[in-house]
Amino acid sequence: YTIYIRDISSNKLVAEKIKDTSGGITFSLDDKFIFYSKLDEKHRPRKIFRHKIGTSVIEDTLIFEEKSEAFTVSIGESSDEKFFFITTSDHNTSEQYYFLANEENPKPKLIKQRKKGIIYSVNSWNGYFYNHTNEDAEDFKIERCKDLTNQKWETYITPKDEVLIGGLVFLNDWIIRSETSNALSKLFVKNVKTDLEEEIKFVDEKVIEAGVSLIQKDRNTNLVHLGYSSP
């Protein structure tokens, strides 16, 4: 993919095109920079660059490089917009790095050393780091801690036998998650103020796959998109 940047006020391109990327773009909070992954000669994204909008691509800064040819990389913003997370992974192993969203010269820090067969994905919300992982939990669990330096993880969603635990979607007043068992999916919503959780039952038929996505970037809302497939 080739990345083009257009100034929507003038409808003109404001920078050189960026070639040989994975196509994904993550903006900095001040919209002065974008982060993107660069493809190698075998079309695998293994490098993360930062580009200052309006400058030459030659000046782009390499902020992360994956040395293993078996792994590919991506970058995204935390739900609370306080951190950026770089994920490097193959089909059954992952590793993450993080840096502050307002960091002037990003220096990604390792969260957990990769272990073969262990997948983890960390997000940040409301003073906690949440980790969705299959470590010591074949069908995943969710744990959380307040500090990635000390990493005193506590269980948030307990692993269950033959129940696949999905990730979390954060809103100001709600936390939504999924579970799958016997090939059927369920969605649950927790009221942050009361700490009560209940299943979202939105159809009478069996649900094979259920999903939830945000309607807007602002998480101060009670509305989300729900999608599902049925037999």
C-alpha cells in the first residue's frame, strides 16, 4: 500500500507519498505525526516509522524493528489515548512494547518477553492496564495492573474450561466483553459505577458470532454497534 496525506481544508496533498507500507495509519494526538509499518522485501511489516506531516519521507524516524523474519509488527493507540502499543507476533506468539502518547522521542519499552505459544494483548483504560492472554489459560483470561514497571497483575476475568474469553471494549460508564462456548457467542456488559454485569440478549435465535464496535471516537456514550451471525 502507498500512503497519501491530504489537507482536508485545501483538498491538496501535503507530503510525499509513502510507499511499501502495510496500509495502516495511526495519528499522534496532536495530528503532527503518523506512525506506519514498512514492508520488507518479502512484503512483511517488520518496521515501525514515525513521519512528521509536511516533511520528506527521508526524514522519517525508525522507532521499532522486528529482527525475526517469522514475526510481523503493528502499532495502535490505547483506548484512553495515553499510550501507543506496538505488537509483534506470529500465528501463536506475541510480544508488546509501549510508549507514552505525548513522548517527544518515542522509546518503546517491552511489556513481557515473548514465550512460544503465549499470546497477550495489553490495553490501557481508567488507571489500569488490561492484559488479554492465554498464559496459564488455554481459552484466555483477562488480568490487570496499575503499573507496567512492577506488573502486579490481578485476575479481572477468570479463565473457564471450554469457554473462549474475548477482549474488552471500554466506554466511560460501561465495559463490554464476549464469551464463546459450544460454538455460540455471548456479549456481556458491566456497569462501571455499580460493578454489576449482565448478558446482552438482543435476539431470540442462537448467535454463532457476536461483535461490538464504537459508533464514535468519544467514549462518553451509551450507544454501540452490535453485529452477529446466526445459523
